[in-house]
Amino acid sequence: MILGFASTLIFIFAIFGTTFIASAYEGGGEPNYAIIILVALLFIGILIVSAYFIKKSFIEVSKETKVDSFKTAGNLIFWGAVTMVVVVGFVIYFIGYIMQIISFFSLPDELLPEEPDPAFNKELSQP
């Protein structure tokens, strides 16, 4: 999540920075689009790495809590980040975070411990 937040800040500062630098010149020059595209690609790359780790953590949370919508949310966030080059990716990414909210409201009040394996108990009781 820190990677995603950091990449978003870098992207925002790069866009505003190139715009302000361009407007500082006499005649109000054009912003450097090459820098904006490069920073946008860097932003998407870091966001994909961040989404991958979010996906892995949501899969583990799904296994522990038995709430499958966490796995769905992780997959949507990851594939939304991957397809963010296309405008559809932003929508998928946003839907993934909506699924995350739904998943948290679907959590049970208490998590029941897993029942121990009967073979394990049998081995412990034998001398």
C-alpha cells in the first residue's frame, strides 16, 4: 500500500511540476509530455507491484477468514492495475476497492479455530 501511495504522489508532483515549470518560462511553454508519459509508466509499474502484494495478502486473508470475496477483490485490484494503461483498468481497480469494502463487511464476528487433525491427537496420546 505504501508503494501505491508513493507512486501516486510521484505522479501528481510530476504532472504539476512539469506544468508549473512550463508556465514559468516567458510565453508559457508547453509541458514536457515525454516526462509525463515516462512518469505515468513508472507510476503504473510501481502500482502493479503494489497491487501484486495486495493480491497476495488478500488471498491469505481469504484463506484464514473463509470469505472468498477478499480473493476476488485482490484479483480485481491486480488486474485493474495491469490494465490501467487502458482506461478500463481504472474502473476495474475502483471496483476492486469496492469489493474490498464489501469483503470487510462480510467478515464473521469471530473466527473459529481450525479443528486439529485427528491423527495428530492420536500420536500425542500414545506413549
